[in-house]
Amino acid sequence: MGYGIRHTVSIIVLLSAMMVSRRQNASASYVFVYQYKTWTAAQSYCREHHTDLVSIRNETEHQKIQDLLKNNYYYYYVWIGLYRTRSWSDQSNSSFSNWRTGQPDNAGNSEYCTAVSFSDSGSWTDENCNTASPFICYSGE
Ligand SMILES: *[C@@H]1O[C@H](CO)[C@@H](O)[C@H](O)[C@H]1NC(C)=O
Ligand SMILES: *[C@@H]1O[C@H](CO)[C@@H](O)[C@H](O)[C@H]1NC(C)=O
Ligand SMILES: [Ca+2]
């Protein structure tokens, strides 16, 4: 291989690497929506404007949500995509959970949707789906 060709190959490899890292960065972008909606309305909003309500499937994703909540500490409850304590809105499968002590309790037999609570480090609590709360969507993969 001549110098010119090797040089060209290096540039292509470099560009491909840059494109891959851009795609990875874009793969999980979380969006905090400052609008009070019921869980179902929040789900519709996320599906229309982004991809879906957010899933929290492991410690890494939990950490990202916590970082987001740090900037939004004045909201008490924030909807995430978990329904009936086991189904994620985007069909994600995961055994990860982060329930607040004593939750889920399905209080009054009427709590089927899950919120993260800032006051307890982003731990989860089941709430009445008709409660209007802000929520977190995600865009991308
Ligand atoms: C967390 O889950 C997401 C989605 O399944 C996955 O892409 C990511 O690699 C996981 N991270 C860790 C550290 O397990
Ligand atoms: C989750 O598991 C179900 C049943 O095993 C499967 O049909 C579905 O495709 C899985 N979803 C994802 C996102 O992997
Ligand atoms: Ca509860």
C-alpha cells in the first residue's frame, strides 16, 4: 500500500469511529417534560414527540435518571414508563427494580402506574394513573 492510500484508509477509519460514537451518544437521550399529565396522556405525548416513556433497566439508566432529577428537584413525583409494576411501556424486559421502602403498595387498589420520587433518590412508587405529573420521555433506540 502506498502512503496516499494508507492515509486515505486512516481517515475513513477515523470518520467511521466518529460516526459510531455520535450514534451511541444519541442512542439514549432523556427528555424531562414540564407538563402535568396523567400516565396515559404522558405515554401518548412521549410516543408522539419522542420514542416512549422512559424505561429504567439497570444501574446505568437509574444513574442517568437521578442526574436528570437533580436539576428538577422541585417536582415531587415524575412518571416513568412502568405499568402494573412489571410492564414497561416500550416492552423492555428487565429484572431491575428500585422500589421505595413499602412500595409498591397499590394503595386503595388504584395504583397501577409508576413514578420516580425525588425526595427518595429517584426510588419508585406506584401511584394512581390519573394523577397529573411531569414525566420523562426518551428519544432514540
Ligand atoms: C443497561 O440497559 C440498556 C438497555 O438494555 C443497555 O443498552 C445497557 O448496555 C445496559 N447497561 C449496563 C451497564 O448493563
Ligand atoms: C420481551 O420478552 C417478550 C417475551 O419473552 C418478547 O416477546 C419481547 O420481544 C421482549 N422484548 C424485548 C424488547 O426484547
Ligand atoms: Ca403506592
